[in-house]
Amino acid sequence: MPIYPCKCECGHYEEVFRTVDKYRDLPSHCDKQMKRYFTPTNVMADMKEYQSPLDGSVVRSRKHHRDHMKRHDVIEVGNERIKPGLKKDYNPGNIRGDIQGAINDLKRVS
């Protein structure tokens, strides 16, 4: 169901849910029917150019940035793929043993 933004002459703003066939059925405010209010769409600006720490070249756009990262076989922090861990069988009757096993695993890592 689409969302129709509406605005009253007094400045009151409201978003209403209406089916497509009832898009003209708008609420009233100040004893007058509100009018549909069209908001601009969000467009993300292109990134600012920067000098690459990898090879010193100037990266001028988002596409150039993606190509540059691919060419040097690097990824941004936070975009790495996390490998799924090994799933262990869980036995709810052996909670004490599970906790002891986790403690022993930590001791081995430290």
C-alpha cells in the first residue's frame, strides 16, 4: 500500500497509507482537505576525489574507487566476507561440560 505525503496550508505534515484506487481520499486538517505533497527523492552524491594510499593515483568517482580496489585486490574494513564458523552439536544436558570446554578453548588461545 503506497504512502502519500500530505500537507495542510498551515504547514501540518502527515503521511497516509491508501490503496491506489483511493489515492484521492486524503485527510482533512483545519477543516480543509489536505493536499498531496511531493518530496524530492534522495540521491546520494558521488564521493569526493582522494589520493590513493596504495599507489598515489587520484580516485575521482565511486566507480573508479570500486575498480581501484578490485585492481589492487583490497577491500574496505567492514566489507570483508565473514566465513561461517563450525557448528558444534549442542547437548542441553551437558551445560557444565560446554562451559568447561569453552574455558579450556580460551586458555589454549591465550
